[in-house]
Amino acid sequence: MFDAKTPPLIPMLQKLQLWVSLNEIEQEAVLALPHAIKTVQASTYIVKEGDRATHCCLLISGYVFRSKILVDGSRSILSFHMQGDVVDLQNALLGTSDHNVQTLTPATVALIPREAIIALAHKYPNIALAMWHDTLIDASIFREWIANTGRRNALARLAHLLCEFALRSEIAGIGKRTAYELPMTQEQLGDASGLTGVHVNRTLQAMQAEGLIARTKRTVVVVDWTKLARAADFNADYLHLRTETNLAA
Amino acid sequence: MFDAKTPPLIPMLQKLQLWVSLNEIEQEAVLALPHAIKTVQASTYIVKEGDRATHCCLLISGYVFRSKILVDGSRSILSFHMQGDVVDLQNALLGTSDHNVQTLTPATVALIPREAIIALAHKYPNIALAMWHDTLIDASIFREWIANTGRRNALARLAHLLCEFALRSEIAGIGKRTAYELPMTQEQLGDASGLTGVHVNRTLQAMQAEGLIARTKRTVVVVDWTKLARAADFNADYLHLRTETNLAA
DNA sequence: CGCCCATTTGACAGCTTTCAAATCGCGTGG
DNA sequence: CCACGCGATTTGAAAGCTGTCAAATGGGCG
């Protein structure tokens, strides 16, 4: 649809059009957003808690996560992101970042100045709505995570995390829900589920013993999706996927 | 500024103007939103998970909370809301509600049709930004809650909840940070912090014994704010209050 | 081949949960 | 004005899930 050297912001445009259809002028406006492409290695910070918000970050390839560090030094992982996700779109409006954004793997990102996002939203209501929509789904996932860590046991928590990552990987086009890459360490899985790395290890083994999943390195194979989803109390509604996608558990 | 019988949506307007200043036309547009005032008793559902999203809810008086019920029957409380909060603004864009909204106390709400919100956002970019901003802060609070239940012990979790409620009550003008009404039961506090009601009870007593708080019925007196905030690892930044408010812990 | 980080494993401690039962608070009815 | 009833708060004792602390094993990379 767009010529030449495939503009880097295409993934962002695709993402936004999942929620709101944009006309040609709007599409071009999105692609014309000023941005800086950056390639960074694993474990590097893209944004730090307390930073003045200056830009949003479109993840072009690789994985990143958002986190908070507590006074006792423990870490809480708030979300994982993959190819095509617009991370920290909130930075466009909130003045200060309330959490870190860090790469999980080597990654390529496009950094978009906050002012450009605001100006775009101002000029094109449809685009504003689409971006707003995107952040609302973000929030929905946060809500599910609150319930996940607050009220589920270790096995269900991890199973839920695996189900979510499975579906999102499939949608992002980097895996199937029954076989995908899980790029984080067990300690990071623990930080994301309110568990310790040690217990994540034992629980993953239990899931394997129960025939829910199989693992090789950082690849997960879901042996029985229905069983896994049931163990996780997983219901994909909170991801607010379009109904056509039909990804119900 | 506006004449006569004080329009019911004034609290919403004030809320939005915390984030973005609106001109007179925009202000009037907000106040002119169609809405239905409803008074409901305690414990009644305003929105149920799975409901088709039809309206947003401005809380005029009373307290409400958002929750999810898991398959095993346990409940997770996702947020508490008080006077002036616009609850479930997300319903304007997301098609289906992914959680319940329920009153904690008798309450008066103004229900605003989703289409009206969208139309307003379409017509007035500034208002759209303000509403977007509001939901972003919502999301920021969710993130803090993930860290809270995921990585803090019982005492810190509750202390954190108390600090947040204290500040928000103060801002809403219904209490002081050192003395305010905490309208929920201990079981509900547990559902909001990933604990059981029984343990909430013991922990609250411990906080009292340590001279952090004092309680009479549902009223909390913060004996030593600094100590409480420290015990909670509380940093108000995530509430994204305007700096003038100067509410740092 | 050696180093370093991630994964495993074991034993034990500990924070929270469970399950009851006892109290308390308070609005209702006699 | 006092008794009754029901939900919320307290309290106890015991079980259990998850955390802690080390140490061993494994795998990838220079």
C-alpha cells in the first residue's frame, strides 16, 4: 500500500488500525511522524522511572518489559512487549515516567517525540481515539495482572502468563499459540507474577509433569491448550481482540 | 462560573481541567453531555463483566469499586473510586466491559452514553486529550497495584493502600490525609491487596500496635504519616498529581 | 577449556491461609 | 428501652504454599 523502502512506522499504523480505521490522509500522517530508529542490546534501559517523559517507543523488533524497583531492591515487572507494540504511549501525556522500560533481548525501536504525538492527536481525532484505545487495552491487561497476582496460585499465575504470551505472539506474527518463544529468564517470570525464580522453576516443572506444556530452552510448546487455559482460568476477553480473531479460550 | 442549579457534570469538568485547560466553549460542551442521574444503594452493580459497554459513570457521591470474579469464586478488587472520579471512561471505546463496577456505599452517579463521549472527543481534541489523560492515570495506579500485590508483604500492601486512599480523599475534598473515612470491609481490603480478610485484620492491628494508624469504626487516623509512607514504600509520583499540590511522601 | 549466568535441587523457615468459634456493632422489632 | 439477628471484626490453632539460602548442574560464549 505504501511504496518504496517500507516506512518504519508501518507496524504502528497497523496497530492503530486494529482499533479505528483511518483514511489515507490519516495513515500518511501517522507514517510521517518524526522518529529516531535505535538498535540496542539486551538489558538496556530505554526509559527510567522518574525520567521526564520525552518520547514514546514503537518496538520494531525484539522484546522489552516495563518494571518498577521497590525500596528493598525487589523488582516488579508490569508488562512484556513484543514486535509492533507501542510502548509507553502514555508518555505523550504524562509528564514523568512512573516506571522503567528495559530491553529483554536486543531490540530495534523507533523513538517518537511526545510533542509530535500530541500534535497528531490534536489534528486528527480519529488517530487520537485509536491511540487512546491502545492505551486502554494496556490498562485492561494491567487489571488482569492485578487479579492474576492477587488471587491465583503459582501454577495458575504462570499458566495465565503463558496463555497471554501465546496469544499475543500469535497476533504479532512471531509464533503460534501452541509453540512460541518465551524470551525471559525464570527470575523475570517471577518478577512478573509475584513469585521467586526458584518457585517459578518448580512450578514450570509441575506444569510439564501435568502435561500442560513442554519446554526446550526458551521455547514453550503448549501440549494441551484447553487444559492450560483452564488451569490458568484464562479468558481472552481482557485482551479486547476483535471478534473475528476468535481467540477465545 | 456557571449559573443556576449547578449542573451535575461540574465534577467531571473539574477533573478534566486538572489535566488540560479548556476554553469556555469546551467547558460548556462537557457540561452539556447527555446523562442520567441515578441514586443506588450499597452493593449494587453498575456494570457487570461481559456487559456491552453502553455508558461511562461519573461518581457524584459515595464510593464504588471495580472487580473481577475468578472461576474459583474469589474476587479481586482492581480499584476504588470516590466523589468526582469518572469511572470506566474506557467503556467509551472498548466494546465490552472486562470487569464489574459495584457500589461500596449508597451512591449517586451520572451515566453518560458512550456515543456522546466519542462524539465529544471527536469534536474537541482538547477534551479528548483530557479524557485520555484521565485514563492514563488510572493505568498508572493499576501498575502500582501490580507492584503492590506482587512484591510487598501484608503490612506494606495495606499501608500503601491507606496512603493512596488518604491522598485521594484529600484531593477529592472528603477528608484529610491524616484522617479520613475508609468505607470498605476488611474482606474488601483483602480482595484489593491479595490477602484474606482475616489477615487484613491481624495486619491492621499490627499497624496500630506500631503506632502507624488508629481506627474507630471505618475512620482511619494516620498517627505518623512519614512512618506510614515509609512502611508502605509509598511515593505519590504514580498518582501524577500536579506538582503544585506537593503531596510527596 | 574455562567462566558466567541460568536452571535445578534440597532442606527448612515463615508468612498467609484455613476453618471455626467467639465477640462486637447496630438496626429492627417487641 | 431491651432483646434479637445478622454481618463484620477478632481470635486461635494448625496446615500449606512460597520464600530463603546454598550448593550443584548445565549451557553458551570467548
